[in-house]
Amino acid sequence: GTFGLGTPSSPVLTTINNQPAIALEYVGGTQCHAANDNAHSRSTMINFFCRENQGLGHPTFIAENDCAYNFEWYVVALYFHGYSI
């Protein structure tokens, strides 16, 4: 099935594994485990990294932990709402 990612938070300029990155988190997505006492909203983290000759790239799924999804996205350059790396 399909489900909603939620609402994006403000992007954060950060460093991940010694690489500059822009982290964008979506919170308040579709309910997860709605049929039991562990019901909570889904969330998604997308970490954008710069890579020479990458072009626009595409998101790559990294992991899921209890309805929290993690992606990496390599692009040729980053400029996102005033953040750039």
C-alpha cells in the first residue's frame, strides 16, 4: 500500500561521516502499527550529499526502523532554501 511521509521540517546543515550534508526530516506521516498499543506516525529522513558528476541523482533507501525511513541522495551540488554545500 501507500502512505504519507508527513510534513517536512526545516532542513539542517550537518556533517555525516565527515561529509557535509543537508538533512531533511518528514514527520507526522501515516499511522504505523495503528491496530495495536504501539501506534505512532511514520517519519522519513533524507540526507543530501554532494558528489561530483552526479547530476540530480536519486534517493537511495538505506534502512527502516519501526516506521522511521532513512534515505541518502547524492547530487552534483546542493542549494536548499538558503543552505548550500
